[in-house]
Amino acid sequence: MSELEEEYRLDYFEEEGFERKQCPVTESWFWTRDPDRETCGEPPADDYTFIDNPGFDREYSLEEMREAFLSFFEERGHERIEPYPVAANRWRDDVLLTQASIYDFQPLVTSGETPPPANPLTISQPCIRMQDIDNVGKTGRHTMAFEMMAHHAFNAREDIEDPDQYAYEGEVYWKNETVRYCDEFFESLGADLEEITYIEDPWVGGGNAGPAIEVMYQGAELATLVFMSMEQDPDGDYEMKDGNRYSKMDTYVVDTGYGLERWTWVSQGTPTVYEAVYPDMIDFLKDNAGIELTDEERELVHRSAKLSGYLDIDEIDDLRSARADVAEQLDVDVDSLTDLLEPLESVYAIADHCRALAYMFGDGIVPSNVGTGYLARMVLRRTKRLVDDVGVDAPLDELVDMQAERLGYENRDTIRDVVRTEERKYRETLERGGRRVESLAREYAEAGEPIPTEDLVELYDSHGIQPDMVRDIAADHDVEVAVPDDFYSLVAARHGGGEAEEVTTDRDERLDDLPETDRLYYDDPERTEFEAVVLDVIEREDGYDVVLDQTMFYPEGGGQPGDTGTLATDDVSVDVEDVQVRDGVILHRTDADPGKGEFVRGQIDVDRRRALMRHHTATHVIGYAARQVLGEHVRQAGAQKGTDRSRLDVRHYERISREEVKEIERVANDVITDNLAVTQEWPHRNEAEEEHGFDLYQGGVPPGEQIRLIHVGDDVQACGGTHVTRTGDIGVVKILTTEPVQDGVERIVFAAGDAAIRATQETEDALYGAAEVFDVAPEEVPETAERFFEEWKERGKQIDRLKQELAEARAAAGGEEVDVDGTAAEIRRLDVDADELRAQANAIVEAGRVAVLGGDVGGSAQIVVGVPDGVPINAGEVVGRLAGKVGGGGGGPPDFAQGGGPDVDALDDALDDADDVLRAVMDA
């Protein structure tokens, strides 16, 4: 980009004798030490040259390469930071999965709102990029799961008016030092520095931008050096590749990414990155699937691997055409090459996907139909399909466990249980969804059209049906299906692909001039009266928003409703009906205007506040108990506190059993009986995260440098709500119900304190009422109810048998029988219930005759048509025509259909016409 050209003219490049050139193939500008070099080093301008010819002075394993990188930067003043989970929504609300190391520090650190855990720092961060899923296995270099080694420095300009407005100040280092570090790291590994090229590739993302450099070595992109220094500004000095203008920011960040897997690959020179990263698993999968290569085939795989960079789906229009180009360069038949490579590509993808699943489930992601849970489910189902297609007979949970063990996860039993449960759900989904595919295939066969991509995505999204399965079923109906090469990327994009939806809130400019409200309820949660000054009163359609300088009223947040009560002056008392907070300003919704500038006395509704406090602390206790009973993967998916009952939604991969409910209840009440202190503290965010991890954020991620933590025994959570001072103040908790809110999320409804006693009494009342009806003791109600139920079922079966016998007798007796071109048909009116009408029709069909029956069922006309095998009459079409005569409609399969309408008076006329309708349908 010409406007940023000066940003790339680094003193380091000049000192080291670099030259700036433009690549004739990619048209990219790049920097090189080699005066004779013409191309930029990136495919398709250059092939991989390290395959069978490693690029460093020795081979490195993943562990060795990671340690080499981190130690290199530690020796140069960087502090080593522990990696964050792959579920980025554990500590931020705007994304789902961790896709880069900078995600760990966005948006609070990069904006300067909070300081980084160290400055500068180095890290090796596990990441998952769903948008790469279709490239995995094909290009030789793409992995969906990967570690991004990185070093970061957070800088703030020294010439700004108020340097204290940011959590860090001054410059740690910038572009020259970053490129020098990169060169020196290459040199420490024995690389040939003349083969390194630095490609200019300006970066844009999330409203920020800056110059960036892609670092190429022997055909592989090994690092990206991003210099985040601009923000979107319509009046900015720089126009970037997204068409928007940008200006310089006060803060500027060194954001680097070194792909651990690719560095390891280049050090080993294996045909693909997968043999370098997953050597043992690749060997296991190939052996299990019976993939054996001859020396000639092995040599061809190595040759094709050097050209696999041409198969990047993001850069080509059609995978088969691109593979044909590769085959032509290798002088082999494209079909033969495809047959050789596709099983290997499946094996590579299985190994990579299993690693991604181990990361996901190891970090507590639970499969579901939304968010990170959906993405995990998509990866698992695709992996299962690949395993089946390539002929691997090892259980999928065993394959995922191989990676989980290698990654050092301690919850491997839970991981395997999650995989097995999800496999079972997938089988059930396929059974249901297969019928939908059959119906869709028939629909497009009649229209003579191929099944479009949108329907393929919808079938996968709603039913879990893999596109290959759709193609196989559609082929039986002579319907074409074109599966796009980037199919799974399209599906992932539907669910954010790792990005969460951006949430915006309306701002009230009048609040901008008001100071944040002093929150007294944190100082003394038991206090219910206070005095304050009215700073402003804003009239609304349904009342008034009163702003005070300080308040004891808790605003709605974290699932806890706002307080209610009164505000009183010497002259007037107004009711506080709701309390909300906007940008630190607390708004008290009242039914009247207390007067701006007035001195008021506030009174909280004491009983309501205390009931909410009991339920809020009980929510923490129930969540803790659920994790003890169900597993550490359990995390809060939502909560709502009330005065009579509350609910806690938790992420769990199967239904909570009755025994588990009782155990959760027991553990929770043990915590209450122990009368533990409930304490709060306000530590620095970095210190809190380092000590307690990201499980702190069960109820959401709070802003600010200091965060409020609530300690309830061993449970610690970031929380802004009001709580009792000791667990004994809760009294008791009673779980009322559990139910699935959505797949992968279970809702626990419970009551605390007096509400729990009332709920228990209501349940007992119902039990005693049932006992009185049955005239038995309460403890005998279950056995008695079961006996009555079994007797009721048996009587129902007897009634069904009698109906069937009656239908057979009527069929034997016969009714009005007509001849329809040599086929006997029985047409009759029977005013019986719908079940008996159908049973009668079935009996007639079993006797070898066409059945056309009609009757008055509940005040409407019902018609049933049954056709024996081999009779060329479509029952659905007959029903449709006859039902139209009674003002309705109907249909069904060719052998049995039913319908009806509201006009019972027209039923006899419709049946009189039935023989003509049968002949017309047969002739058609």
C-alpha cells in the first residue's frame, strides 16, 4: 500500500543491506538480503524447498521448538506467560474461540484500559481457526488447531496530553526491534538469512489497522509481525485495503505470531506439517486404516507435497482444477493422484481435528447447538465422518484421548465421556435426518434441479447431515449435488466461525455529564436506609429516572433484579419500581418526581432484598455443587435470581439424573450447614486471573482494572451482586426441577430459605392430596400410581384389540362394494372415532380391497383411503379430491392417506362420488 510505504523503510533493513522489490507473481512488495532474488517466497511464486531438506541446523520436536522460542525471548527481557484457554468467551464477550495470541489481551489491554500481565511478554497460545477447516489435510501446512508462539509489547505515545489515562506509558520497543528479534531467532536455529523474505501486508481488523509483515522462509510463512497502531477515522490520513480511512492511535502494540507447527515442520522437512506434529498418531491411523504405500507412491507423495501450497481453497476457485495443475507438473494422471492423496488427507485431518477436540473439551466446551458448543459439535461430526470414510475402526473417543494425553489434560475421562455421548446423539440425528434428505431429494427430482448449497448447509446445521450423505441419497434419485470445497467454512461462518456477535447499547448523552454513582451496597449489604442528593431527574414515558450522588439500591445485573423501595423528602415520597445502571450512573425509576437538588432518604424493601441475597449466594453454592457432582467442565450459561425461586443454567453434555440432583442438593446444603463466611475482595484483574483462572467469570466478564471477587468456601467468582454474610443465612436450598433449555445446557430451578420451605410444603401437599384420592398412605402413592397406570394401559390394549376385532368383523360382513376396472373397492360411512376408522380401513386393505371410509368424527368429516399393494391408485390423491368436497384437504403416501373438512352434511355426497374419483385417479 503506497500510503504506508514509509512505514516499512526500517533502519534495520537499511543497516542489514536489505532491498525492497516487487514480486512478479503475487505483485507483493517484499524485503530481501539477496540482491539476485526476484520472487517473494510465497506460493505460488515459490515452492516448498525444505521438504526432504530441513531448513535449520537440526530437527526439533514441538516441545523443543516451543521451549527454544520462549527461552530466546526470556533471555531478551520478556516474561513468559501461561497460555489462556481456547474458549476465548471465558474472559471476553466479543469472540468465541481464541484465534491468535493477541486475543488474550483484547480489548482491555490493547485499549490501554488495563495493564498487561507483563510488558514485554512472550507466550505460546493454543488457537483454533474454524475458517481453515476445509484446508486441513490438503495444503500440507494448514492446521485448525495450532499454537501461536508470540512476543508482545504494549506502547503508549509519550507526546499525549494525559499519559495517565492509559494503563501503560512510553515505548518498550517497536518495528526495528521486532524485525531484529525475528532475524536473530532464525539465526539461533541455523537458518540461511538470505533465504528469508519480509512481505509487506498491511493488517486491518476490528476497527484497528497497521503495517504488518509476513515472514517467508523456503516457501513457508513462518511468522506475521503486526504493528497495531491505527484506528478507524473518516478523517484519517491513511486509506487501508478495506476502503476505510485510519489515523494513528495513542497506544500502539507489537502483535507477532510464529506458528509453532510450521517452525517444527521446517526443522524436520517432512512431506507435510502433520507428520511433524502428529507423527505417532499419523502412523497409528495409517496402520489402522490399512494405508500402505509402495516406494514409488511414497516418492510421488513427497513430490506432490512440495506443490501442495497451490491447493489453498481460499486462493483457488476449484480444488479439482488446482489438483489437475499439480498432477500436470508431476506428469501423473489427476484421478490416480487424487486416489492416492485423499485417504492420506483424511488421516491428516482426523489427527488435526482430534487435537482441536481435545483442546475444546479439555478446556470445558460442551457440545450444543449454539456458540462454541456448536463449533465443537461440527468438528466432531466431521471427524466421525472422516474416520468412517477412511476405514479407521478405532473408537473416536480413543483417538481424541490420544491427543488429550499428549496435551496433558487431567480431565481425560470427561473428554471421552463427552465424545461418546455426542457420537450417540449424532447417530440418533442421522436416523431422523435421513428421512428429511429423502423427501428433499424427491422434491428436487420432480423439479429437475440440483440441491443448492443453501439446502446443504441447512441440512447440516439443523440435522447434522454431512454433505456426502446428501450426495449419496440424492444419487439414488438422479439428483445432482455440488458440494463446495469450503463447505465447512460456510457452516462455521453461520455461527461466527469463532467470532461472537457484536453487542451495541444505546447511549443517553444526558448521562455523559453526570458522575458515576457511589455504590453504598458494597460497603454494607445489610444496610437498607441511606441519605442522598438528587443530581438529576429525567422524565420518561412511564415514569422518572432519578440520579443520586450515592445509593443503597442495587441496579439490575448479573441475573439479579434491581431493588425496589422508596425515596422520600420532607414533602413527598416516591416509589422506586426498578433500578438500572448506564455507564456507571445508577437510574432509579420512580412513579413521581422527587425534585432535582432535593435531599432524600432512601428505604430498600428489606424482605425482598434479603430474599434476593439468599438466592444469589445460593446460586453460587448450587453452581459449586454441580461442578463437584457433574465435573469441572460445568460452567454457568445463564442465571436469573428471584424471591421465590431462581434458576441456574449450566453447560453439561447430558441430562441430569435424579440421583445427581439429590447429590447436588446434598453438597449444597452441606455448604450451608457449615456456615462458611461469604467474603468480598477487590484485587487487580491480572492477579485474580493468575490465582483463580478464568472460571472466575461464571456470570460474565466485568470491566475495569480492579474486579470484585466473592468467596464462598472454595468457590470464587467475579460478581457484582449482593450476598449474605455467611452461608448459614441462606437457610436451606431445594432443587425444584431440572430441564434441558437447549442441547448442552441444563436448567436447575431451585428455592432458598423460606421459599424452599414453602416449595417443599407445596410438593408435600400434592403428595398428600394424591394419597387421599388413592386412599393410601403417602409413602404408598408411587406404587399405587404405577399399579393404576399399568391397569389403565392394559385396558387400553384390550380396547384396541376389541376395535380391531370389530373392524375385521365389519370387513368380513362387507359394505357397498364397487368394481373399479377389475379392482374391488369398499365405500362406506362409519361414524366412529378416528382410530377405529383407520383400523377398519386397514382390515379392508388386508382383505385385498380398496377402502374408502368416511365418518363424523367430533363434528367434522373425516375420510380415510387405503390401497392394497399392486393397485395403481394413489390414496393421497383420492383423499385430496374427496376432502375438497367437504371443505377441507388431506393427503399422504400412495398406499394410505387421510383428510377431512368441516362440512359433515356434504360427506354422503362425497362418498357417493368416491367410485368416480377412484376411476379418475386410476386412469390418470
